[in-house]
Amino acid sequence: MSLVDLSASPLSILPAVLALGLAIVTRHVLLSLSVGIISGAILLNDYSIANTLAYLGESTKSLFIEDDGLNMWNISIVVFLIFLGMITAVMTLSGGTAAFAV
């Protein structure tokens, strides 16, 4: 799989601008980041949907599996972020964040 080099092209900022714009307009950050990631992958793979899906799958797999074994460092970070999100959700539901919303 060969990737297109867009480092000198103005198209290289399109995924970031798209993600930021969607996040501001829709206020759905995860959806906006996902759209930005997918649009960047489509640009890297020269607008090929099949290569884009393969690239995204391989990139996601390489986050967790490295050299035929689990990458415990990345897995620990993901688990920590999940717990952090859970704690933040509990704080929000219990009213702990109301003091910051002045």
C-alpha cells in the first residue's frame, strides 16, 4: 500500500479544519474527530475506499499488537483513558461539575 505525500499541499490541513469545524458546529466531538480521521485516511490513500479501510484496520491493529505480542504500554493508556472518562461521567452525573459552569 503506497500512501500519497501531501506534506506540501494545502489539502493536508483539510481533515483538521473539517474536524474542528464540525466539532464547533455540531458539538459532537467524537463524531467530528472520526470524520477528520476518515477524511485524512481517504486523502492519504488517494481516494481509494478499499485501501482506506485496510489502512485504518492495520493502523488500529498496530496500536494493540506489536511484534506478535500485545503492546501493553498502549493498552494501559487506553484503559486509563476509559477509566478517566468513567470518572468524569460520574462526576458530571453527581453534579460535581456544576461549580465550574458559572
